Amino acid sequence: AAWNEGDLQKFMQTYWKSDKLVFVDKRGPNYDWNATLENYRKGYPDKKAMGKLDFKIFDISKIDRKTVFVIGRFELTRDIGDVAGHFTLVIQKFGKDWFIISDHSSAEG
């Protein structure tokens, strides 16, 4: 919902706010919550560029009682051109909250 509202700061609340957060894309791994936010800001500078995001979850596997592995597909619908691809996430529980600690997203094409 935060993405579709054009609110990257709120969207990033789902990610672990740590320098150990890793985001992997076609350029390779990038570390750090702040660096991930800045990369999103560069790639999606406004609501028009962000478009409407939809996820399809294929599998959620429990690694242990505090960690899950998610496989899915993202579809970004935009006036400037649609983008779609697949992702894997490692999500971990810290206290009462769950955060993405690793995101590997690859666009098609």
C-alpha cells in the first residue's frame, strides 16, 4: 500500500534498518538500509515512476521460528512502461515485528 501511495519512506519500514540489510539486483549486492532507500529514490523519483505495484507470492518456507523465505513475482504497472520480475526475500522476526533482511529482485528483460 505504501508503494502505491508513492511513499518510499513508509515502504522502507518493511526492511531491516541496518547496515547489514542486503538488496541484490542485476548490478549485484548492495548493503545498508539508507543505501537501499537512496537506490529506490534514484530509480523511482516520483509517484508516476513508482506506478502501481502488485505481488504474487508463490511460496513461503519456514527456515526457523524467526525466519522465513519467500518467493514471488512483482508487477509494476506504469504509464512510462511496465516492469515485472521475480524476487526472493528472507524475512526475520525481531521482537514482535518482521523485517526483510535480504531482498533479491530481478526484472525481466
